[in-house]
Amino acid sequence: MKRFKKLWQKIWPEFLFIVLALVFSGWLMGHTFAYHQGIFFVAAKAWSDFASHLPLIRSFSWGQNWPPQFPLFPGPFIHYHFLFYALVGFLEKTGLPFDWALNLPSALSFFGLLLVIYFFAKTIFKSRFVGFLSIVLFLFNGSFSFLEFFKKYPLSLKTPLEIFKNNVFPSFGPYGPETVSAFWNLNIYTNQRHLALSFTLIILAVLLLVKPLLAKQKITYRRTILLGLLLGFIPFLHSAVFAMGIIIFASLLVLLNGHRQRVLILLAMALSLGLPQLFLMQTGGGITNFKFNPGYLIANNLTFSNFIYYWFLNLGLVVLLIPVGLAKASLLAKKVFLSFLSLFIIGNLFQFSPEIAGNHKFFNLFLIIGNMFGAYTIFIIWQRKIWGKVLSLIIVFFLTFSGIIDFFPIKNDSLIAINDAPNNQDILWIKENTPPKAVFLNSSFLYHQASLAGRKIFLGWPYFVWGTGYDAEKQGKIMKDIYENNNKEDICRLLAENKIDYFTAEDTKGDPNLPKIDPDFFQTIFKPAYSNQENNFQIYEVKSNCPFLFKND
């Protein structure tokens, strides 16, 4: 009993942390997405991202999508890292309710990230204080976005209430005019559900590599092979994070003299497994996006002073703390930091996707490690009697204040209801009456009925398609040529040439992003397989309406 009591006194802070981390992870994911009685409930701030993720999930659960294609641009092998959403689709297919299928792996992934951050910091700095503080700095970003908040809500006695009621991120660059970007708050993990697991695996791999070195032991070949397999597994989960992992371990190859053979074997295994996956995701006419483009989001106005100003506002006071922690850290910790610093450097030099904002992942992962060194500096200051503790609390306040403000827009976010089958009869009909591998020409973009039924649509929202590396402009021109054509034979020929099985028609109501569609016109020259009079929505089967093109079938 005494032994148990002694053990409990030693482990209770970590036990409490694990429980709180698990509860918070479950709340965060469940709060931003739910599914009840045939209705999707999507947080308003996740609504746009989920317009891509839900069709991808459904293409695996209700559709037939293997070898995988992007359901918003069918044809070539998928360019997007799909594995997490394929897992969610498989879970729904086995009978798990949709919200559990998505939120359970999402919550466990975020929970895993919290655990690995804590144990990484604790192991490197041999301090639970640093581990716990690293979690706090991760959850509540240290940017200077609070300055934007006070521009809108000047400091007053009402400030605490205004923070608690706030439902808008005060700074949302580059999608707003502010300098501080949108990528430092928890919104990126609620929207990009696959990101937390990818980060978890990379940080865990580095921790497992250096842990024997901390104990003055050699890295075994068994450990090397297992880590090579772990890293090589990542491309289908997140291709950009795999590239980041290769950069980190390539840096460690240079820095860890005396252990280079093991790291080289690890890299060779990871690349031999990962490169074929990357090759598959780049086949089929993908747009080449890699280029030298220094400056990240200030590339168009890059000067030394602008660079310093931009990153000081975005990273906050931690940029002043990191050098102190780095100077006081062990030699091995310094090498680990430098390997992650390579992400910050490369992310500021090159562009890897059509939208340079996509580089934010490089900085998110770097900042996780950078915060650990900032936490170590605070730990050193904390030990300097009373003045050190007071100064530490002041520093922590300014390193978390923006993150606290950013938390409430997520907490106070509203949910948008989207009817699923059977509440939506259009989705239900498509699910029950069309082949799982059917391709639809879609008369709307976001949350199209066919995509929620697991079928592929000819062209999803062009931003998603372009951002994933496909030629959205070319596909959009074909869509326009079909919908704005008044010759049945031309329409049929274009439908057949583009391997379209069904097409829908609905009034686009002057939407400038869509072709001009006249549902009544299509009803005069084609016979709908399904028609919903309530929303004037029709579905047409190509083969039955264009028999002259399929005489030999």
C-alpha cells in the first residue's frame, strides 16, 4: 500500500494530464462536428473544409473508390493524402455512426499529439514543468493577434466579457487584411483532421531515435528499421508532413555524427516506401507547384525588416526565448532543434503547393518544438526566486493571451445543419439507384447530393480542385460547354467523352461561379431518371438518354 501511495504521488500529475487531454480532445472534435438522425452538424468555421472531406469519406463508405481518386475530380490517381479519410470511411462502412467514425480517430490523433509533445519535452529537458508548459504554449498560441482584438474592442472593464462572447478570430491573414495569419489557433486541427496524427508520428519518430542517445546508448538496427517503416507509412496520410520528416531526418543525418549509418538506413527505408506513394499521387497530369519563392506570405513585399516584423508578430515573444533555451540546452537538444529549424528555413524559401499558404504546416511543426525551448527558458527564469516567478507568469500571459482569445471563436462557433439521407431524398435516391463508382456531372459545387452519396462529381469547388493540384480551369470549361449547349448530340458527345454516367440539373440562380443552367430546357430534350419538384432538381442517366453513342454496349 505504501509503495502504491508513493507511486501515485509521483504519477498523479501525469495521470491527471492524460485524463484532461483525452477529455479535451474528445470535446474539441465533438464540438466542431456531429451527426444525428440523418443530419450533419458542421461548425461554421469548418464548413468550407468539410465540403471536401465529407465527399472523400463517403467515396470510401458509400461509393467505390479503389484505387483512390479525388471524388471532386475523378479520373487520375488521387493527388491528396487520403488515408485518414479512407479509415473514417471504412469505419462508417462497418456500421459505426458517422460522427463516431470521424470524431473518434480525430480525437485520438489530437490526444496522441498532446501526449507526444509532453513526453518529448519532458524527455529532452528532463522536466515535467517544461513538458506541461509546452502543452500550454501549444494550445494557446503566442502571436500578437490580441492587438487586432483590441483594435475592435478597446481595453475596458468589459474586456473579459467581450473575450468570452467573441466568435470571430481577431486576425485571419492571408484571408483577411491582418498580418498575423490564421494558422496558429486550434482551428487548423478541427478542420484538417488528418494533421494531428501526422505530426504525432513525426515527433514520436524523432523522440524514439534520440531517446537511446540521451541514455548514452547506441541506436539499434531494430529501432532503425521500425522508425524507417513508421516514416515510410506517412505519405498517404500526409505527403507534406512526410517531406518534412525527410528534411528533419536528413538534418539529423548531418548533425548526429557517430550515428549516421543508422539514420542513413532509416532514411533509405523511408524513401523506398514513401517515394512510390508520392509518385502515385503525382501521376495523371498533376500541376507542378514546387518553386523557389522566398518570403512565405510576404513574398511580394520581402525585405529584411518586413521578414523580422512579420515573424515577430506571428510567433510572438517565444522568438526571444528560444535563443536562451537553446544556449542552456544540452548538445543533443541543440541538434534536435536545428533539425526542426530546417523546416522554418525551407518553408520560407520554397513553395510546395499551388497556394503558398499551404506552407503553414512547416511552421506549425517547427513552432511545436520551438515552444519547448521557450518553455525551458521560462523554467530557468522560474527558478530565480520571487522575481523569477513573477516574470515567468507575465511572460506566460503574453505567450498565451492571443490563444485564449482565439479559443472562444471555436467554443462559441455555431453549427450548420446539412441533411443527409434519408432526410435528403436526392441523396437517398442516388445512393440506392446508381452504381457506387458512378461519375456525376454536377450542377452545383459544395455538398452536392451525389458527392454526399459517395459518388464522384465531375468538378468540385474549383478552389479545392486547384489547391490539390488539378486543372480546375480546363474541367470548368468542359462543364460550361455542356450545360450552356443547346444541341443534344453535342451534349451527349461531351458527356460520353468525359466518362460521365449521370448529370444533374438545377437552377444556378445567377451564381457567377457556375454555368447558366436551365432545368426546363434539359427536361425538354432529355428524360430524367429522377426529378424532385420541390427544388426543381433532376438527375439524368447518360446511357439511356444518349443511346446512339452506346449501340455496341
